[in-house]
Amino acid sequence: MRYMNPGYVSWLERNTALAVQEETGNPYAKASFYVTKEKTCVYRLNLEKELYIKASLWLYSTSSTYTSCYIGAGTGYFSGVVFNKRDSDKWKAGYANSAWNIGCNVVREAEVKDNALNEILLHFDGEKIEAFVNGTCVLDRSWTNKDIDLVIFSDEGKGHWSNLIISDEPIDIREHVIELPVTLADVTMAEQEDGGYSSNKAGQILQYVLDAETLIKKYGEDSLVTGIGFQAEKAYRNGDLLTRLEEYLQAEDGTEQNIGSMSLPTTDGQVILGLSAEDITLADMADKKLGYRSS
């Protein structure tokens, strides 16, 4: 299982956040969000398996008065990481107590950066919770809860969240979700007046050329691709003949690699998301095409 979100509100399981679309807050994808304390739950999690959660938080030094940002499993004792700031003081990070204040026994003082991304990693193994801020462990305690809400909050202009990754396999704290430019290359579906596409027969495709070269120039050809995600706006079905979209990568020689599928809902306007875990480099993605096939 691997969930990845560069910072889009519409990709959250519980759409309670407010969107921010600017490079400040997330220079990787120009998308981030904030969540007020009244609507904090963004994802429901089951901890039967080992689980890792990664997120990035851009903290603003201009914040005045007392303010805080938080990410964790619910809002109880020792449940996550809180960032606090008062007036002109610097931001501080630690574990959260019931008041969501910094705990008094921080394992080590974490370096917190103003006007920059701070990287947070949570790890649950069924017996304990670990939390890291910019590579420094700030929480390491027993934890046996199974069903939890992933709670995130911050106020606008004080802290913006992005790069949300949830996985049952280890996550490198340096991982970021980056948009990959694509260009439509081949289509056998019917184009609609609104610019969308419809399919009335299994096997019809939408195929795109991946612009991996743009990312190679910026990040290097050896950068590891740990997952691929797809968003389809207003994807739905109006019958039972076609119920899924299959996703594949096609090599230059025509060889196809199936990388996942997603069920089509019956509700018009529904946003669906397909995700797959990969382990290839950016160089491996050069000259490949991405396709959707109705089934």
C-alpha cells in the first residue's frame, strides 16, 4: 500500500482542508494545504500492519502571537509532532501532549527551519510510535492503538502541508512527490465537447508521453522513483459494462508494464486516484508512455 499526495486537497480521503497553490509552501509541486483545528482529520488509518507517514511542512517566520501546527495519530498524549511559536520567538518542535503543546521530555532538540520545508516522518510498528523532524527523533514511545485518524492542522499563513506519503514499507525522509509533465500521444476514446473523453468499449486508451527529461535535468537521472500516482478528474461510469481504468507504462519497443488499476465510481464529478509502488530511476522512465485503458 502506498498513498502519495503532492499537496492537493482533492486527494485527501476526508476533504476538510483548504488549498494553497503557490511555490512558497511547496517548491516541488506548487500545491499545499492547511487545516483549521475545527476540521483536522484527513485520513482514516488501520495499524494492523507496520505503517510509515511522511509529510512536509513549510513554516512562516512572519507568524505572530501564539500558534501551532500538528501532525499525528489522533490528539491524545504522545500521539504525534507539534510545532509551536509565540510572538517573535523561533519555531520549536516536539511531541504533543493533550493540549497539543510541546512535551517536556523531547528526546533531542530538533532543528526547525523558518520559511523552508521541514520534513516529518512517523513510524508505527504495532508496539511503539517514532517521530522524526528533519532527521532528529523527537518521540519514541509505546503505542498499541490500531484504528486512528491521521490528524493534521495549521492555520493559513502559519504552516502549509505537502508531500503526504503513507506506506506499509519504509519511507526515506528525503522523498518528495513531484509532478511529471505529460503530453497526449494517442487516444482511441471519444473526445467530448467539454474536453473530456468517454469509452464505450473495453480496451480503448488514453496514452501520454512522459517528459522525464525535464525532471532529469533538475534532479539527475539516478534519482529513484519510489511510486507513481494518477489523478482522473470527473472519472465515473454510467453502467456496468466498463467499470475500471487500467494503468500501464509502455516502453519504446511497445512492451507494456501494468502498474495498477482503479475502480470507476457511479457519481458524476467524483475524483479518483490510482497509485502504484515502483522502484526505478528517472532514467528508466525516459522515452516511456503512460496509458489508461478501459476495462
